[in-house]
Amino acid sequence: MAPYDQLDLLLQLLREAFLLGSPQGKLRTRQGVHAELTRLVAMLGEIHCTARSETRKPMQSHIDDMVVPFAQAEAMDAPLLAVMPRQT
């Protein structure tokens, strides 16, 4: 697989990592998103290209900041579930 094909695939996975809900409709946890982003940044590090090397370190150092919205969504979800349980 060509490096740019790998990069395209990883960027698609990165976009999907920022969705608040999973494809099954469940809220994604802060810990799960943090782990996924950490894996994706490591995978980006394995691709040899100039653009990757300039963006990897800032992404790595700000993963904790990137998952803040997921922590906020978790905090909002718990009180809502107490009032209105999930429908399956």
C-alpha cells in the first residue's frame, strides 16, 4: 500500500474517532477515544512522509485536550439516563 493511501485511510479513521457516538448508537467514552487516538497517532508515526512528521508531535501532546468533549458528553449522559432510560 502506498504511503499516501495509508495516510488517507488513517485520516478517515481519525475523522471517525471524533464522533461522539458509535455506529451502534452508544456514547463513546473518553478513555476509549483517548486509546484510539493514541493508536492512530502511533500508526501515523509509522508512515514515512514529511507532512506526518510535522503534525504528529502537536497531536500527541494535545490528545488529553481533544477528548474533553467526550468527558463532557459522559457527564451529561448519566443524569439523562436517570430520567429517561435508553431504548433498545
